[in-house]
Amino acid sequence: MKIKKAIEILTMYLEKDKETVEYYNNEIEGAILEIFEDSIGAYEVAIEALDKQVEKIPIKMYEDKNNKNVWRCPICNLPNIYPEDNYCLHCGQKLDWSVEE
């Protein structure tokens, strides 16, 4: 299964759980509510982790005095990332350096 498809499926289940909790509003409580809250939290963490594996193109900031491009992470905006970095050192986002080629 592709990462984007997995994210799509998890997002669908996340939204269904949120809709269920909202629909039943105050009627769900105790252990059942806790199960839904845990499920929602787990979906959110899984989606975030999977999304970090989808390559994102870094943002060019400027050229330095040696005519070398200086980049920043498209997610957390960490400056000074370089093509030899496959992942952002701060947030772990996978980087797509095809723009550098």
C-alpha cells in the first residue's frame, strides 16, 4: 500500500470517529469515550508520521556569497538545510531535492 492511500484511509476512520463522538455528544462517557479519544489520538499520530515520509520540496531562501543555494524546511521552516540532508534535522520531514538537480 502506498503512503498516500494509507493516509487517506486513516483520515477517513479519524473523521468517522470524530463524527461519532460529536453525534452522541454527552451520551458517550467513561471507558467508551476513552476508547474513542485514544483511537482519534492514534489516528492523528499515525497520519502525521506517515505524512513525514511523503517527500516535500525544500524552499529556497537565497544564494550565499559562494553562489550556493540556502534552503529551509517546508514544514517547520528550519533554515540552512542542504541537499545532503535527506530529512529535516528538526522535524524529520523527508525532503525532495529534485529541484536541485
